Amino acid sequence: MTDRWHGVQLARFDPFRGLTDMHNDINRVFDTYFGPRPQAVERTWAPPLDVYETKDDLVIAVELPGVREKDVHLSIVGEVLSLRGQRVPNGEVREENYHRIERWSGTFERHIQLPIPVQADKVRAIYRDGVLDVRFPKVEEGKPREIKIELG
């Protein structure tokens, strides 16, 4: 993000950045030292995502490598986008044959508060190369509008 008045590059402060990664790392450590948890306990994970604006759209880009399009479900209620689905583990390899498992499988769910007003009825979702791009057109009054200065 660039400061409008000074052209300085700013980074938004996010006090929870990395919390999901830390949670995943702690689960991996416990799995390494104490063995995998019983199958009755289903482990969920949260795919990483970016939320940004273009001139015309609010874009949410979600990393979902190895997830089939038919296993992803999107819905919107009010100003909250809900994303849920699952990544199916490789059924060709038995769990006891693995030496290391770092890629998450199982169900996932994310709820993203939309930071600006959008036209939810015109949303587009495109899934390509393991990345889901969800594009919401901005409402007209939220778009920047150039004001022409006339000579007097």
C-alpha cells in the first residue's frame, strides 16, 4: 500500500499474521513426537489467502493446490465470504509407508469479512493452477472517480 501524500510504501499491521502457520507447526511437532492423532479426530486446516483491491474489484486469492474444483464450496452471507471444502489424501499410498507428511489433507473452512462494499450478485470465481481467485466488483460509489479541473 502506498501512502497517498508521501509516496511511502506501507505495510498493514496484522497482529494475527503467522498464527495459522504456528498452529500448523505445533500440530506437526506433536504428530512427530507423539504419533498421529486417532483417526476419529478430524484435523482441519486453513488455506492461505490474500485479499486486495484493483481499480474495479475486490479480489480474494486462495492457495488450494491438490484440491479439486468440485471439492470447494463458496457462499456469501451479508459481508462475509465462506469458503469450505476438502483435500483428499493420496489413496494410492498407505499411511504406514510415509516417512514424512507435511501437506495437509482433510476439511478446511475460512470465513472472510469483506473490507469494502461489493456487488455480491456479480461475483466471479476462477480456479487455475491451484489458486482460486474470487473477484467481487466494487459498488460504484466505492470506486475512485477522477474529477476534472476546469479553467475559470
